[in-house]
Amino acid sequence: MTELTKLTIAQARDEMAKGAFTATELTEAHLRAMEAKRDLNAYITETADLAREQAKASDLRRQAGKAGALEGIPLGIKDLFCTKGVQTTAASHILQGFTPPYESTVSGKLLDAGAVTLGKLNLDEFAMGSSNMTSYYGKVTNPWKSTSEPAKQLVPGGSSGGSAAAVAARIAMGATGTDTGGSIRQPAAFCGITGIKPTYGRCSRWGIVAFASSLDQAGPMARTVRDCAIMLGTMAGHDPKDSTSAPMPVPDFEAALTGDIRGLKVGIPREYRPDGLSDEIQAVWEQGIAWLKEAGATPVEISLPHTKYALPTYYIVAPAEASSNLARYDGLRFGLRVEGKTLDDMYKKTRAAGFGSEVRRRIMIGTYVLSAGYYDAYYSKAQKVRRLIAEDFTQAFRQVDVILTPTAPSAAFGMDENTDDPVTMWLNDIFTIPTSLAGLPGLSLPAGLNASGLPLGLQLIGRPFDEETVFKVAGVMEAAAQFTHLPEGV
Amino acid sequence: MSLDKAAVRAIAELARIEVADEELDHLAGELSGILHFVEQLAEVDTNGVAPMSSVADLTLPMRKDEVTDGGQVAAVLANAPAADDGFFTVPKVVE
């Protein structure tokens, strides 16, 4: 029965429709696997009892002929999505004890489609990080091990590190992630799974703990392109409760997987080949280009001239928005409270005790760049450069249908690496941040292993609201890559 | 721009985060490093470029001005660290 955890969502869906096994059996298999893999620390909160109830209800719905698109599929939910009656932490001390009285739109849609939720997945505190090391609930271990240094503990990437580790370790069939600057794509690459940040506005942000509201976007993480397409079809859609969610119909993403990319033009941006890009990343990128050529697509060299300014732009815009969003944590309405002599004293003590160092750093930078006298020099300047970065993509998409790049500049790194200087850690997101600033869909899929047996990801970037082309091309690359490697102990 | 201890103290005050005096030096170094990094944007010519506040090319929608939710005092207060008689409570602000 443990083999049930190795099925893809599409396989489990089709098998359950045939009556091969029940949602209860599938859920129990996952609950057992979760218990066996607690050392990864992928889940902050396991909700086994709730999952069993949901599975039972799912089996009854199926018997009644009312199966939804994700009927009986066990999923994990990033602990940034508010879940009714289940503790929601954002991996921060400051939300201690917070149990939302409501369900986020995206997780609610998954439940309405029949999904079973296994628990709340670990992440970097408030989704700020690229290593999942900033969680108040402890770091997450990447289930993959380097063959050259098997004793080394590797990070799963971040911020959706728990989601990526759980899907890779087969303790969730799929998971929700959120992506502000690469938080779905980089951990997907580090853990050898597939994840897509859809176009900004495709999924409702309502009920997701806010980090940087002009960038935050929910998306699926799963083991195949098809599984991501199935999940996104359920997660997406207009929501009157999020005024930035797009009033657009949701296409049948799964139907886009035709396998036919003949005649498509694939942009290869020359700025994504900086000096010092590692040979292994370069090689996997070349391999990706070759696969697309074999399938009848045409690579076209393009230029995205403002690429090098994306990282500094992001590190003004995102902290600025975060400093505003996180002002709500005041010790008053929810979460942690540290008593003080005055109201101000209580605010300051609560926020000092409740926020970790990376979050505090970003709030302070954001506060500074928004403060009187510096707003124009920093924030307004960054918003202008952001427009130039977005326009680079608009220009490029006049020539090409999709863009192919590496997802991250390296494979998963050790827990003791990249920790000295915040800017070094941020460099992990150099290939994902431009897409976020432009609001475009970006998908990462595993393309191969490096010399140490660690997964490497490639990123496909599409036009706004053209996830279908991204999925179609990703499906062709996935078929060519034949990535069947498994992490340790799976 | 390099920040000194006084500047960091002022930012912390604005952000309502208590910072111990012995942490100020370290934070000043870290925040100055970040500012130095982002200041490379100065070299980009942005004359005539409008600031981009959102990628969503949408006019914020209007809806009917009517109550759609409310009357949930118990649910709203359920997560409060301290509440009394239907209100959030705070330290005394008036002597």
C-alpha cells in the first residue's frame, strides 16, 4: 500500500475513478509516510484527524456520483494560507496561537474540489527567504542528498521549502505554494519537482498572509506538469474579495498539454548567462534548448537589458510593501502579545519578540525607503525601474512565445552556506525575480542531476495569462527529460 | 548612504520594533550594506518613466455600497490576546 504515495495526482484520480482504491486508503498511506518522515520537518501542523474525516466524506461523495476535480487527493497547504479552525503561523512567532475563523479562497477552492488536506507546510518566516532556514518552527531538510557529501544537510530552498520537500519525499501528492520573488520555483528546482507561479491576478490572494501585495501569487507544486495543470485549474479564478484578481475565465490547463510545440519561438535571454555562471547550470540549459529544437521549436536569442537591476529593485519594492503589510502585527488583535508599560511599549516589545532577524531587517529597510525624504530616491526610483524591467519582457514577447532560463544559479546548498551576508542569499533568486516584478507566469521543472546527484531546474516564462503555452512547452520538456530520479529513502 | 546608530534607532522607532543598544552597530552595518547594494539603481536613466505600482492593468472595481458581512464580534475577538466585554483591550493610555 505504501506504493500509493508514489502515484501522480492524475494517476490517483483515474485509479480512484475506476474504484481501484479509496480516498481513505490513499490518505492513510500518506499519513503513515508523513510519520516516517517527520525528521524532514516539512509540516508545521499535521491534521491527521481532519484528513481522515475529509477522506471519508470524499468517499461518500464519490459513491453518490459527485466527485470533484481533486476528489480524494491528499495535499499539503503552505502555512501562509489561512485555514478555518486550523492554526496558521506563517512560520512566525508573532502569529502564535492564531486560528483563522475563515478559509483562504485558494485553499477553499481545493476543498470544494474534493481535496484532502494533510496539514500545514513549513516555510521561511512570512515567506521571506530562499532556504527555509528562517522559520520559527525550525528548518526543513531537503530529502535529496549529495552523492559527493552524503552527510551534508541540504536546504530545500524557500520560501515554500516545506511544500517542495513534502512533495519530493512523497508525503503529499501536491502542495500549495506562494511566490513573491521565486518562492515556488527555486524550492521546486532544489527538490526536483515542478511548480508554477501563475500570472499575477490568476489566483486570489484573499486569506493568504500578505508579504508584498503587488508581487504575491499562489501556485501549485507537484511532481508533474500535468498535476500542476490540474491543481491550478482548481486554484485559479476571479474572486470579488481580491480586487487585483483578474476577472478572466480559467482555461482547461490540462487540455493545453498537446505535446505539439512545432513552430513555437523560444527566447533565450543573453543576460541570464552572467560571468561565473556554473558549467552545470549552463549545460542543463543547453540541454533544454536542444530538447525544444528536437520537438520543432525555434530558439531565438533575446535581450532583457534591465535584468541586472531586478534584484535591487525587488529589495526596495518587496520590503516597502512588507513593512506596510506587517504593521498589522501589533499584539492587539491576534497572535503574540508582550506586555508593556504603554501602548507603544507593548507594540515595540511584541514586534521585537515576534519577528525573526530577516523579517526585522526587511521591515526596517522598507520603513526607511518609504520614509519622508527618501521615498523618491528609493521607492519611486525602484517603481520606475520595475516598469523598465516589465517593458523588457513586453518587447521580448513580440518576438517569442515563451522564454527558457535556468531556475536558480546552483543546486541545493548546505545549511551552513550563504548565511553570512543577506545579499549573497538573495542572489539565489536572480533568475526568478524579474518574472515576479513583471507579473508573468513562470514554471520550474526538473531537467537533470548535477555531478553530485542533485536536481537542477529549468524555468519557462510566458506571456501574461498564457499559462497554457507554458504548460504545453513544459510538458514536452518533461517528456524529453525523463526525470525519474528519486530522493533518498523514497 | 551609510546609516549610523542614530538613524537605525530612528528607523526602529518608526517600525515600532524595540532594538537593544548593543545591536545597533551590527544592524547599521547590515542595513547600510543593503542600501549600498540597491543604490546601483541610480545609474538607470528613468527620465519620463512612470512609476509602476501594479502589474495588474485593472481599474479597481466598484461594488454596491452595502453591508456584505459583519456582526461577528465573537469571531473577530476569538484570536485577541486580551479582550473584555466585546472589545480589544490595550494598556492604559489615559492617566
